[in-house]
Amino acid sequence: MGNVLTQGSDRLVVVEQSLLKDYKNASVDDYAVAKSNFDAMQEAMGDKMTVTDEEFDEIFSLICQDPSEHFKLFDCWELGKVDVMEVFAVVIVYCKAPIEAKIPLLFDLFDFDQSREISQNELVLLMLCTTRGLCKAVGLERPDTMQLEELSQHAFLSIDRDHNGQISLDEFKAWALQEPSVIQYLRRFASTRLIYDSQLRYDAFMKQLCDSFVQAGDELRVSHRQLARTPAACRAALARVFPTAPAAELEFLLSTMQATMRRMLLPLVSGSPASAKAAPSQSAPTDVTMDVFCMVVSAYAAFLVADEDGQHVVDMRELHVLLWLIRGSEPPSHIVTSFMRSLDLDQNGVLSVFEWVSFAVENDARTGAFSFTAQLHLLFTSADRNGDAVLSIQELINGLKPLLLESLLKLMERDGTDCSLDLQQPNAENDSMANDAVANDPVVQKVRRRRISQAETVNRLITGLANELMQVMDKNQSHRIEWFEFRQHVDYLQQRIEETKRYIREHVLV
């Protein structure tokens, strides 16, 4: 069918899960009943291709649990009528039957004169209605009508092998089953639906987990300017959302949270004998902040969503969904293979929960910092203060600061500059330590002024980067970045953050 039909789209799928499920649950017999209803209506009312909401209900009531909602789905321009052929095409594509059984149904649907052959005009209608219907069903923008007509004409020439100006069912079936672009075209809609269903489940898990963390029974604490809970409260929050999860997996998640917290706390208490005594014990329980809790459970929730058969391992096909879910874009097959080879430590051909979560929150051995994937989870979770899974420009700025001010903070620690300096609004006149005897030393003051100037420059860079990211990610121009928009631009986000960090190191912190 050509490249136009197999290209992706940046538009979010917005169809409710229950709507498409109705089509997927339909049988060939259900389709036959709906088609019979339509044929009877045509006999009574004359030839017609569009139907009203009442007529839609009469035709598809056996398939659609809520016909009015399905009618709205196809009546996207609110004309009060829908092209019934688009709906029938969607039912055929998604119904419970092998593709070999679906091809004759689609062929017969557009064989209007029942000649057992379809003309070029009928093929054009077949491709137009099928594509438009599928695009509406999964929320994708459809290709231009002129492009579809041109593609249909080219397809007709390749299908009509005996050049008699008509396409037989055998010719159509051979083309549909053997033409690679057709398979890719149909797989596009199936994959889009699959990842959207997975996103719905994943986002529902994360909302439940965040609510469960906040509503835990014990006292909500504050640790390092973050909401925090005791390990017992975290265990209860996990059990509330995952009541059937194996105990070993929940204990692993808790131990991972504890280890992550200790890695975060250790640099903050190093540097003196007194602070060394304050360092957390490797065995002592540590409160878990909300950002670390969300980072660990997000990896676990994504794993459970991708684990379609519930075996608590993911194979290559499920790993494909898992990586797509985490990265926001479909991974090429070689990337999926590479991940499996590198993460499958016991080389049994599947990934366990332990292997996946360990990777997702792994520590960078060179820097002691979180991996970038983990930092991005922290960025969104920490910045989204009101928990609505949407970032305003100010929330995005606040989320970027910990990533981009890291190098400056390390310099301040090295030269003894007070790290409590307000880097949000750096200003020498407002420095609370300006009257300190040590701080009044000319050399120290010079260093402090230099660091304040650097902080001001970094803050300007952060604001500029946030505005740039907002323009790139905010596809619906809502002036806010929604979670799906953020997730779809992970690679670009990583590239721009790394470029900005490099600029800060090479041109600001010199």
C-alpha cells in the first residue's frame, strides 16, 4: 500500500479501551447479523451508505455495547451520520477470525454488484473506507484522500495480474497475504492499539500507586525536601495495588528502594567523622521518598503490563511492548534483541522481574548517579507536584534544575561555598550567609560571586531549555506537557539535556 500508510503518527490514541474491545470480541457470525440488518434496511429504504445514530443502533446493537458512543467515534465531524462501510471494515479487521477468513469478507463488502470481482473504483473505496475507519478507531490521523486514491490505483495495477480490468478474490487474497506493505499497514493499527491499551493500564497502576503512597496509614514525613514513608508503609502501599504479587517480588522492590535511598544519602553525609557517623547503615531501615518509590514501582508496573501471560517473565515479544511503553516509541527489532542479550543474566531467553527492575534503577558505576532513564522518571515524577500527570512550564523548569545544577553544586562543595545558597533565585544581596565572618573574606566573597553568576547563567539556560522542550513536546498546544507527550520524546529530551550539561561544563563552569 505504500509508505504513506505505514508511517507513524505523533497523535495520541484517545479511543476508550472498551470501544475497540467490542469489535475485537465480535465473531464472524456477529458481523453477518449486522450486515444482514444493513441489507434489510437498504431493501426498505433504498441504496444508502451513511446512517444516522438510530440506524446505527439498529445495525450494530449486537456488536456495540453502547452504540451511541461508537457512533460518536465515527462521526468525528459531528455531521449526524457515519459511513457504514468504515464501520463494517473495522469490524472485519478486528473480529475474532484468522486473516484468511477476513479477506473474503472485506472483498465481498465492496463487491457491490456481487460479480465476484471488484473494479478499480471498488478497490479505491475499499482502501479509503478501511483506512479511514481504522484511523478513527485507533485515533490516528488518516492519510490525504488524494494520496490514498493514487496508492489504490498503483495497487490495482499490481493486483490485476491478467490485466482484464477486474480483480478476482484469488488475486486480492494473494496480494493481501504476500504484499509486505499490507502486513505492515495492518500491523500498524494492531500495534497502536496494543501500546495504547498498555499505556492505559500502566498509567492506572501509577495513579493507584501514588495515591496509595500518599494515603498510607503512618505519618507522612519529609526527607530531603521530598515526601517520605517508612518501609512498612511502602510495603502496605504495594500490597494494596498488587495484592497477588509474590512476596519475593515485593521484598525485592522494597530492598531496591532502600538501596537507592542509601546511595542518595551517602554523598550528603560524607566528608567528616561526625557526618560519617550519620551515614545510613547498610541494614538499618531508611525512609523512602516519593520520587524513589515511584521510580522503582514504575519499572515494576511497566513489567506487569507487558507480561501478557502473567508468568512474571517477559519474552522477546513482551519485551518489545515493555521497551515501547518505557521509551514512548516503538523499538526496532535489533534494539529489542540487544536488550534481551544484555539483560538476560541467566541466559534463559526471558527476563525476570529482578533483571528488569535492577536495570531500570541501576546505578552508574562511574559517577554514582542514577542512569539517565531513571533520572527522567525522577524528573517527571518530582516536577509534577500536583500529581495530574501534566507539567506546566514552571514544573518543567523545576524538574530540570536537579539535573543541570548538579555540576555547579559539586563545584560549590569542592571550594567550600555554602551549598544552601538559593540557586532557584541566586542573588548576592539576598545571600543569608553574607554577614558570616568566613564568608566576608575577600577571596571567599569572590568565589561566591562567581558561583552566584554561574547559577544565574545556568538558570537562564534551564528556562530557555524548558521553553524549547515545551514547544517541541506540546503537540496539542495546551501549554502543558502531558505524560504521553513527555514519553514520546525521551530520546530528544536526553539529547538536549546532555548537550546543555556539556555546554555548562565547557562554557559556564570555567
